[in-house]
Amino acid sequence: MSERSERTIQHGIGEKTYDELREIAARYPQPRSGLLPMLHLVQSEEGRLTPEGITACAEVLGLTEAEVSGVATFYTMYKRHPVGDYLVGVCTNTLCAVMGGDAIFERLQEHLGVGNDETTADGKITLEHVECNAACDYAPVVMVNWEFNDFQTPASAVELVDRLRAGEEVSATRGARICSWRQAERVLAGFEDGRVDEGPAAGPASLAGLRVVAAGGLEPASPGGSAGSTTQSGSTSGGGRA
């Protein structure tokens, strides 16, 4: 692992950030496995992935800048341009689109005066459409700094961004109070903010399968166990018929 380069020193990658990058790398048997959270840490400090941040990650891990950039440009969560205080992602994949996601995205573009992956003039909101938020049972979903806001409408989405821009405290439907994007990036780097237990972890729709299992007197299969399930009578049924 090389020493800090003159460029990273001159452009403000501080020693504290370097120490935390090294701390992340040390979590893993293979240090390069820490690259993804390290990139999140850079974003939390720099507000985006800067060339100096790329260099810092490469220096800590003993990689080339090209190797780090190859990873950073593969994932859409890593941004090469400044992001607002709140990254608002509207799901426009099939189900959310059918349920109103497209209309929400169009309304927010009109209301905020920005296009996809653009930031409002006040630096508060960056708007983007995303392909899937993995929350189809709550469609249409709008994410703010990766926190879920369920069953949205064009009107509720406008109210949401207006509250954020006004500095009001907003809590996600199934999560914590919404923090700034930089704070969220620090959490994704593995540095807890004390809010992990805020809000419900799962809503009724996500737990429907468990209710069906309980109502039928069944038991979920144990990890590494049989695929069959035990009925009320005590018999075991597998996946096929005799």
C-alpha cells in the first residue's frame, strides 16, 4: 500500500478520511473487498466520487486508479457529479410504472424544474428514476436517500419533496428519520448513526407469506433443513406428490 499522493493531499482528502478508508479495508480478509463501502465513504466526505477520492481508494488498496474507476462506473449508486441533500429516486420499473410511478416522476420533474439525474438550483433535491426499489408490494415507491416512501401519488410525492426542501423532519414509511445524502453514504460505508432500530423493518404486505404459513399450521423450513413443512396433524409434506 502506497503513501498518500501529493494530489490527494492538495485537494483535501484528509488524514481522518484516510484512516477510515484503512479501517474499512482492514475489516476484510482481502482488503480490496472493502472497495464498495470505501467509495461510499468518499461520497460522504466529498459529496461525489472525485478523482482524488478514486486515487485515495487505489492507494489504500494497492490498486490502480483504472481498477477503482471500473468498479465505480459499474454501479449507479456512485456519482461523478455533486448530489443534493436528498437523492429522490422514483421507481419506474414495470409494476411501479403501471401503479403510477411514471406519473409521479413526470410530476416531480415539472414541480422541481429538473430532469433525470439533475439537482435543483438550491442544492436540496437530486431527482432520478430507478429501475427497481425491491418494494413491489408497496408500489409505487419513492426512495429518499435509500429510505422507503410507500404507496406514493403525484400529490404526496410533491408534498414529500416540499417538506424536505423546507427543512422539516420526515420519517420514511418503513424506516428511520430521513437524514442527508452524505449522512446516508456514511452509514453505507459501515459507520452506524444510531438510527438502525427506528421505524418498522417490514410492513404487513411483506409478511403476508408468514401469515399464510401460520394460518395453515405450517412451519417455515429451517436453514439447511428439509424443504417440507409440518402440518397440524404432524405429517410432513414435500414439494411433490407420491
